[in-house]
Amino acid sequence: MARDSIIEPGPRSNNDEFGVLQPLVVDLDSLRTFLAVADTGQFQEAAAESHLTQQAVSKRIARLELSLGTTLFTRTHRGARLTLDGRAFLPHAREVLQAVNRAAASVRPGERALRVDVVHLRISPAQAVRAFYRENPDVELDVVTLPGATVTTAVDALLAGEIDVTFRAVPGTLPEGVTALPVLTESLQLLTGPAHPLAAAGTIRPADLAGHRIWIPGIKPGSEWALFYRELAAAFGLSIDRIGPNFGTEALMDAIAESAQLATLVGAGDRYVWPVGHDLRRLPLAGPTPAYPHAMLFRSDNRHPSLAALRRYLTATRAPAPADIWVPTGWPA
């Protein structure tokens, strides 16, 4: 038998009448009572501290000693003194209760950080959550990006309790128990290098991008953003492709800077940086204004107080959508 499959027998308890080892059962109330007696040295004081009768304290200690198969205290006229076994057991009892308290705190609303999936650290949801934190520095946040997630897998993570919040476009119906709150309707911009024919164009109509190659590597087939760009391309006759490997944002900026044909689309609130020598241009789109609709998704029964604070902040600071906004038909914006 493999070593890690062996179950070591525990101490024989007093009720092992026929020499059969019984499972060790120690309840948390008995552990707490044991610590109270050990700390006060008196059953009576432990009873008062625990809001119990002295008889109840005695019964709990007796039950614990029976489970362990040993005596934990020596009773004297001065009180209760730990035996050698009691002293050996004491630090482990404290450790168990501390671990239980930490475990409970990890899932108790308000006693753990609010876990927020911002999709990508450079795009507008991350910037909005950062602005919230700057105004509310006492709020504990755990900011994450779910690798390769789509709205479907992000919702699964919400329902599984792995995250509290995610920011996603919602092209379809969400499962029961998930709320979507539109919070960021982000206008798109064209990003070009200095040699691109549209680099000096100022504001551009989406239809004017027809015939120009728009390169967005990393679009994941089946994702909501793949659907968004497919509908955008169909609506305005655009050529949007994801050909080639995705080497990351910096590599994309390098390619755009060096090319007279390539351009890409970015959100107006996205925060990208590039070397000064790249001389990249961010050009607004209008007539109409294509916009990516980020919604804040969360479980409807989530009572985390920081979730309520984040909702209030994003609702209060939400910028009005452009009057000539374009989003795919049926998508909440």
C-alpha cells in the first residue's frame, strides 16, 4: 500500500470497549472551552467567560478528554492545571481554532478582499477600478485577469464563487442569479503609425476605414469581443483580422509604428504606452461612434459591502454615451 494511503490510528479513547479504534471526533466548542480553561486556570472563570454553567464546561472538557483518550487537566483546590498531555495539545488546539477563524473570515462578506476580474490591466475597466480605489483606499481589492476567459467562462467563475465581479459585454442572456449593470460604454479609436494614410485625418467615420487593414491579434474565436468585431466589420464593410501570433501589446505597437498599412482599434479609455519615437496617433471614430459596452457582472445574492460601494461609484461616474453611438443590435449599452 502506498505510504500516503495509510491511515494512522489515533489514540485509543475510553469508549474503545472491545479494543476497536474509533474515529477521532473533536468539536470546536470543546476546543474553545479547553482554551478558556487553560488560559484562566479555573473552570468557574472559564464558564463565566464562555457564558456557560460550570457544569457545562466540565462536561465539554470530559467529552474532549474522552475523545482524545487522555487527561488534559489536573483538578486541584486552586483550580485546573494542564497535564503534560494538555500542554502538548494546547498549541495545536490554538492553531486549529485560528485556522477555522481564518477560513470563516475568508468567505464572510466584508472580511475578505473583493475579487474583481478586470479582463486586461490596460483597458478601461481596470482604469475605472483603479480610480475607485484611489478614492476609497481603505477598500480591500484583489484585482485579477482571468486568462483566456469569455463572458461564458467568467460567469461560470462568478457562480462558482471564484470572483465577485467581472466586466464583460453581454451579447446574450445571462443565467439566473447573475446581474449585469452597464457601466462603461467605451468609444473606439483608430491607432496608426505616422506613415499610415489616415494618420492626419482627425476624426474618422467608420465607413472611411473600408479598404484599410485593421489588425487585432489575440481575438479569441467564440468570444464576445470576436462577435463584436465581426458585427462591426459587417456593419461598415471593414477588414478586421487576427492573422499571426499574438506577441502582446508592445509587439503590436512596434508593428503599427513601422507600417504604413496596419492600424488597430483601441478603447478611448485604454491606457497604452509606447516609445516616443513610435509617434503613434489615436484617431476618434464618429458618424456613428462605435462603442464597446462593458457591463459589470456579479452574483445577484452577493452581499459584499465593497461590491455595493463599487456599484455606486461606477454608476455615479458613468459618462453619458455618445449621441450617435453604434453597438451591435440587442447588446445592452
